[in-house]
Amino acid sequence: MPPFIKTNVNDVLDSDIPDLEPSVELKGDLNDLLQAQKNQKPYKIQIVWRNVIIMGLLHVAAIYGATLCFGTAKWQTVVAAILLYVYTGLGITAGAHRLWSHRSYKAKFPLRLFLALAQTMAVQNHIYEWSRDHRVHHKYSETDADPHNAKRGFFFAHVGWLLCRKHPEVINKGKTISYDDLLRDPIVVFQRRYYIPLILICCFILPTLLPTLLWGETLWNAYFICAVLRYVWTLNMTWLVNSAAHFWGRHPYDKNIHPAENYLTVYGAIGEGFHNYHHTFPWDYSTSELGWRFNLTTMFINAMAAIGQAYDLKQVSPEMIIKRKLRTGDNSLKLTIVNASPVVNIGKNSGTNHDHSTHQNSLSPTDLISNTEYFRQMLSNGSGFNKTILFKREDVTDNIVKILRNNPNDLLLTNQTDHHLGSID
């Protein structure tokens, strides 16, 4: 495992991580909050009509920009809009979310500047406000103190929360969370101070001028495609994490919360759709158990770590993942067959015919968990496989959890090679 990734629990659960997850004490606070919500006077929503009009006009303009992509626009302009969508998306996912909100890794000044520029171009409020709202969202998820409380409906969680005044509980509970770390970052402070002129330049002026100067696109096409369409598309991909990923998907890590593994948002939000995992382990820099698979943001952070710009990447250990799946997961496991060497032999009814004369040791659940890294390395080593299907979903931990839930004594470890890992019914 790369040296810049931390998997030791003592390294992960340290004081450097913002207080985002409900602790044992906080769960009582959440219960009090939920009870208070039942007893208080009905909250009357206050619509901000200026925001409604602005968002409406932006979406109409974006639809018009989409028609230009199939009309008079140059192909370079469409490609530029897609690249800008990825870049600004990284400003949200790798920047405002994983770096500044969760502090799941650390970044040197050049990378922070790069991400701050991208986040400014995305225009989803400045880093300080974005991180503040997100920390409140995690600590008071799906209560009235949650800025985009999914229990108020899909539309509210998606965009409605931006079209009305914040619930008083969002403001009250937001005052209980510390944001001092954000104010110690000069990039965050500078962006907050000059946010309006910065977004005009980064989001609208530069994406309009550059296509015109570089390949002769019209100002009209460049504005509606690279500025408006790209901006509105990025907005909606981010919003889907708040809406779709709180309504539909699997809950392999915690079946007691609404955030789910939603593959639409995995692709649309460049890796942010593994939401059940993220709300269960918010300090993990990769926001998923799958590593690079479908997670462009994790690939980017790893690349930055490889060149020394990102460091102290925090990651959940396989042992912790397995224990959590066993305790609170919904058992939504999908298994396939894989050929591997060396072999993990799955019991007598696995559908394989092994020679059991080789010395084998029965593994207890505790031993199995302690050997998780061995299984992970075995299954991630491409030289150990022929070209058959690898484990899908959460890879080896799903399979180990499945075994532990059924008959852990059926799992035997052998030094034989060139055997097949049988499917688990």
C-alpha cells in the first residue's frame, strides 16, 4: 500500500478530523432535536423568489446551450465544456468536499490553489460556506438542522433548499461546529473576501473568452456552452448526491441511514456516489471501498500524492469495514467466481473439487478479519489471475462478510496454487 495512505485506526481517528459523525453523546442530542421538532410550531417556508428566478433562467439558458452543441458550435467547444465540467467537479469533490470539509487528506499550497480555482469556477458558494453547510449536514443528517434534509422530499434535497430561507435549526446548530481550520487557510480567506469578482471572472468571463481566442468560437456559443451549460450541468451532478443518493441504492455498510450506494451519482459526480460508505466513514479520502474503480476523484488525489502535492491520506482499514458490515450492513452482497493463486477454498459445497490432502487451517472470524489484507492483496494482484471476472462491488470484504454470516468454519486457507475460488450461494 502506498506510504502516503493511512489505514491504522489510530491514525485515522485523530484530532485532525472535524467532528462530523454523530458520537454516542451526540446521538442523544439528535434524539432531543427530533423530539423538539415534533413539539415546535410548524415551520413556515420562506421562498426566496430572486433565487427561483435566477435558477429558472440559468436552466433555460443551459437547455439552449445544449441545442447549440448540436448546431453551430465547434467540436472543440463541446470538448472544452466537458473538460471544464471535470475540472470544476474536482474543485467540489477533491477540494471543497474531501479536503476542506472532511480534511481527509492534506494538500500543499499549489494543489490547494488549483482546487480553489476550480471550486470558484463551479460557483457553489465559497469554500467556507460550502464546508460549513456540509459539516452541519453530516453532524445533523436528515433532521431540520440538515441544510438539504432529504426527509423534506427529493426536490428540496436537490435544489429546493437553495430557493428558500434556511430552517432556523440549520443556523442554530451550525453555530455549534468549529470552522477555525478554514479561517487559518489564506486561500479560503482570500476567496471568501473577493468571491463575487472571482466567480464572474472564473465561471463566466474566462470560459467565454478562451474558446473565442484559441479556436475562433463565437462569444455567443462559448458563453452558453462553456459557461452556462457547463455550470448548470455541474450543479445538478453535485445536487444528485444530496437527492438521489439519499433515496435510491444499496446500504452495505449501514442500513439504518438513508444515504446509499447510488451508481448514477458515482459517474455524474466523478466518484461521490458511494454515499452509504461515505456517511459511515466520512474521514476516508477515497469516499469508497473500491479504490480507483469508477472514482475519478480518488485517482486524481492519488496522482497528486504520487508527486508530493497531497499527503496524509486517511483511509479506513479492511478490518473496520468488515466489522461494520457485519454489525449494520444490509447484506446486499453480489458475488461472482474468480480464479486466483494462491487459493481461498470455500468449504465442501463450493462447487469445486480440491485435493484436501494439503495442510489446511480453519480460520475463526477473528483470524479471518486479521487476514483481510492478505485476501485483498491476493485478489488485487493481477499476476495471480487469469482473465476471469474479478469480485465486483466491495471486492473481498463482501465475500468475507458473507462467509462470516453463514458458516465461518467452512473457510479454509491452503498453500495450493492454480485452484478456483468457488461461488458462494
